[in-house]
Amino acid sequence: MKFKTIKFLLALVLAPSILLAQEIKELNLNQAIALGIANSKNLKLSQSKIDEAIAQLEVVKDRVLPSADASLLYTHAEIPANTLILGGSPNAIHLPKRTDAFIGSVAVKELVYQGGKLKLAEQSTKLLADVARLDADKSKEEVTYAVIDMYYSLFKISQSEKVIDQNLNSIDAQIKQSQQFFDQGLVTKNDVLRFKLQKANVNLTKLDAESNKKIITYNLDILLGLTENTEVKIEDPMLGAMNPTAMSNYLTMALATRQDLKQLDLRNKAAELNIKTVKANVLPTVGVAANLYYINPNGFIPQANQFVAPVTVGGSISWNFDALWTNKNKVSQAKIQQNEITLQKDILTDQVKQEINSNYQAYKVAVDKINILQTSITQATENDNLLAAKYKNNIASVTDRIDAETLLYQAKINLEIAKADAGLAYYRLLKSTGKITQ
């Protein structure tokens, strides 16, 4: 008994900490989206790619700056045979036994003209940076839709649980009533057992719902960057506030805002710049340079009249004129690559049209399902009330009574699921336009 008392006291002490271990966070749909975007690892990777593209652009810009280099050379020579007689001259030239020399140079070079290749490279790199930004926007849309999908899944489960709890309360009332009827000798024991069996089956459904809710909540926690034991309390995502317009409006919007279509436009411009770059191969290259040399055979430290320091300034022009007959195939290849991008956009445009139409029709069907299910609930409610009255008067069987109640609550669950599916279908339609938040 003493051991049990100690265990009980420990349980009382630890219970508050166990309850506090699970954090509860209330989030509406917009808050969940903002949290998902802020904590998305994919978006952080996309931002890193943008930063990389911008850095590459700065590298290309640096190419227009002059290049400069400096060097210093030291040599030591041993001269064993240091006497030189030229021809029949009586005067011999005597060289030193050994000698040292320091040779230094500083050069500055500037590329003046290269057929505009540097400017074209800068423009092309800037387009690639814009492509990276569009890719980040696309990733943001993907993250937003993933949060919406998960949020609606959790909403769907939560609404189903509410209906299941209503069903269980109704069954408890039926069990109580059937037990009274049995005590009065109006029904058999089998009726009571059938209602209890129905309750057991509904409890199994509730267990499945609770398990699915835990899975979805865990996945949502990871998606939003929350601790993995956080219980997310959601709100109704305002399903009734969705008023879709004509399909043509969504199609026009998609052709104007889809990131992948914009990316192909940018790649087409980059391909045009590439054609100009290839064509520039036939143009000459012009450059200027300035050089300073330091030659000292007497030591590193300069002394008067013991070193020379010539300065040279010059320019250069070069022209690989063989490009006049070898470059045309390269230009043709670049034009083919540009044409492939144009064809890719045409193909993608057709796919976008099909996607918009499919998602629009799916949304319309989802809305129609809601209307049908609302009608079926009205009918199922009337049928349930009728069978309840008949069973109470011992006219209907327990099977008919249970079937009527099951149909009613299944219709209610189907309606909540249909509402969530309609909301998700609407956001899927918006996603196909390239912009979820209109």
C-alpha cells in the first residue's frame, strides 16, 4: 500500500509537466501559410540560388575592369669562362666571374572592344538571375499550396471527428432507450446488443480518425517548423467565401503570371543574346596596355645609374578572320536552340490550358457535390426521424433503425469532406494560375 501511495504521489507531481510537454498553437490558414513560408528549407535553398546568381552577375561585371599584374624575377649566374675575344681584336672583353640580376615588371591591360561580348554576357547573366527569382516564386507557391493541403486535411479530420462524436452521443441515447424497452419486454436483448455493436464500430472509426489526425498534425508541424509535439488548433478556412469567375479569366491570368512560362521567356531572351555573342566571333578584338619594367644587375635596391626602368604603352588589334566561314554553323546551332525554347513554351502553354480546364471542372464538380449532399442530409434526416418513430412504436426493426442513423451520419461526414475538397479544389485552381493568393 505504501508503494502504491508513492506511485500515486509521483503521478500527481509529474502530471502537470506531462500535460505541458505538448504545446498547443492556434493558427488560421493565413498564419499557417506565413509560418510555412518563413520556415521552409526549400525557400531558403531557393534564396541561396538567387544569391549565387547575383554573385555570378557581379563576377561578370568585373570583367570590364582592367587587368593588372606584377612580377619580380631574380637570377644568379656563374661565368667560369669570362674572357671573350671577338675576331682579331687585340682587346679582350672580360666578364665578371658571377653576376646577379633583378628584373621586375608591372602591367595594366584593358580590353577596349570584343564585339560587345562583355555587355552581352552581363545581360545574359542578369536574365539568369531573374530566372532564379522566378524559380523562388514558384517554390513559394508550392510551399503555400502544401500548407493549404495539409491544413485542409486536418480540417477534414477535425470535422469528421465532430460528426463521429455526435453519432456516438446518439447511439448512447439509443442504447439507453433500447435497454428501457428491453426492461419493459418490448424488444429483445438482441436489439440492445446491436446498438452496442454499432457503437463499437463507430469507435473503431474514431480510432482511425485520431490516428490520421496525429499523422497529419506531425507532418504539419514539420512543414511549419514547429516542435514535433505541437498540437495545431485550426479554424474554419472560410470555405463559403470562394467565388470563382469564368474559366477564361483564370486562363488569362495563368498565361500572364505562371513562373514557368515567364522563365521560358527569359531563356528565349538569353538565347537571343547567345546568338549575338556567337555572331560577335567574326569581329576584331581591340586592347590597350601599359608596362613598367625594372632591370637591375647590381642588386635589388636601386642606386643611381645602375638600373634601367623602361615604360611602354601600346595597343593591340587581333582578328580571327577564319570565323567568316567557320562561324555560320555555330550561329545556326544557336538559332536552333532558341527555336527549341519557343517550342517548349508552346507545349507548356497547351499543358497550362489543359491544367486550368481540368482544375476548373474539378472545382465545379466539388461544389455540385456539396449541393447534392446537403439534399441527401435533408432526406436522411427525415428518414432517420421516421425510422426512430417506427422503432419507438415497435414497427421498424433494429436493423432498419441502425441503417437509417448510419446513413444520416455518413452523409454528414461526406458533406464536411466535400466542403474541404471544394476548398482545396479552389486553391488548386488558383495554384495552376501561378498565384494562389489573388
